[in-house]
Amino acid sequence: MNTAVSRRQLLRGNFTGGKDILRPPWAVEEESFLDGCTRCGLCRDHCPTNIIVNGSGGFPVVDFANGACTFCGQCVDHCEPGVLASSGRENGHRPWPYLARVTRSCLNRLGIVCRSCSDHCSAGAIRFRPAPGGALLPIVTSEHCTGCGACDAPCPAGAVEIGCF
């Protein structure tokens, strides 16, 4: 079985082709993040949507199973080591490079009408395009997608992925 490995995963030594490691918003570059993060858990403890959890080695990662990121900045405000860069938030920079992607396991591809991803997308980044045979296929507009993850958990087929695409 061939599994695609992204350039980012290759450079990080992840040869399994698994999902990207999703760091909290406004995280510094990965190597600096790993060097500077003390794994204190303050970002996790102050996240109002509880999407920041302990990942491998106790480093904080984002898990959208609990909800979506509101980009409130509580994690940044409480990050003592400074690996969540408040300067990025203050300068209006995107909180992260993540976007949503709808995979082939989407129910609409099977002829089952479902719009749970777009129903939960407050940014209006998910639209449905007619395809041959009458199916409406979801399209994510990268210009509008914030990567907040609101579309992820509600998907009954688990067809939504959040990552660097």
C-alpha cells in the first residue's frame, strides 16, 4: 500500500504519511516550537473550546474532535515560553497554515445528501458544485477557509481533514 508523504512530513522524519501535527494557533516554526515549549499545559488549560490536548511527548496539539478554534488568543496570552507568537496575532497574520479538505469518503460522492460540513462553516468556505450524475460535491475555498476545524467533527463520514495542503 502506497501512502503519500508530504514534503513537510518527510522533512520532519514522518515517513508514515499520517496527518500533519496541528500546533496551536500562532505557533512558531516547528523546530523552534519543540526547542522552546516547556509542555507546561497553560495553553491547553486556557483554551475555551478544549481543542488543545497533549500530543506526542506532551507537546500541545490541536484536536478538533472537541470543537473548533475561535482564534480567541487565550492560548497565546498564557504561553509563558513564547512559542505561540503574540506578535503574529497583533499584526493580523493568519493564525496557521491549515486548511480544510474534503476527502473521497464524503457521503455526497455516494449519492447521500449531506451538508454538515458547510452548515458548521461560519466563514462560508465550503460550497457545493454539481457533478455529473446529479451529485453535489463539496469544494473548499482556500481564500475563505480559516482552518478553524468547525467542519471536522460534525462530518458523519469523517471525510474532512485539516492540515497543510
